[in-house]
Amino acid sequence: MTEVRFYHLQRRTLDQALPPLLEKVLERGMRAVVMASSEERLEMFNQVLWSWDPASFLPHGSRKDGFAAEQPVWLTLQPENPNGAQVLVLTDGASGGDPSFPGFATVCDLFDGNDGEAVAAARERWRQGKAAGHQMTYWQQSATGWERKM
């Protein structure tokens, strides 16, 4: 069974919330796959991960960079796990392909809480995940960070 975490973005944008989340994944000795919705978003994530902290960077790559198996964070447009990641990060309503999420222990679904359509779509993904038997958790941004609500 996969743990599926829904992250309801309300105070920060996706490009502000993604780097600290990935940093936590790497601190725990895990790898991640980040699934984007378009080439433009993929390139935006690439730029954000290079520049979000002037004192460091988050090691990552994509199809353009190659060497997938060596990348701690893999940026992609399709359901895949070429770097042996334990964590799948879904953005912009990406579904991740197979609802059983083979090979991933944790799925993080980040959605924009200020977009009604994104919220409705996230609710539908929640229902599907619950029906598939996944362990579901819901996280909401607060003034001090993420709070687990369920």
C-alpha cells in the first residue's frame, strides 16, 4: 500500500513549496520523481531547483540531462521511475499513470488551493486513491508550515 499525501497549497506557490519538500526527501536518503504537466513547467522546475537557495542547489536532472539512474531528483512528463525513487511528486494535476503507483512508497500530490478547478480535481484524485486502498493523508499550509489535517 502506498501512502498518498495531498498538499493543499494556499500560502505559497508550487515553485516555493517544491524545493523544501524535495530537500526533506533527500535529507532522508531517498530519491524523488517529480511529474510536471508540460515542458514549460518542467523547465520552470529545473530553473527553480538550480536557483532557489543561492548557497546550494538540489541535485536533479531530466531527459535533456540524461543519466537518469544517477539523478537524486528526476523531472519528467510521464509516469516513470528511472532513478529508483521512493517518492513520486505529482504537480499540476498529474496522475502518475497506474493508480497503484508501483515502486513508490510515498506519493505527494501538490495542488493549488486558490484554483477551484484544481481543488475539485484533487478531490476526485483523493476519492480514487481511497477507493484503491491507499493510505491517504491531507496536509494544509499554515503560517508556521505544513499541518496534517487527517
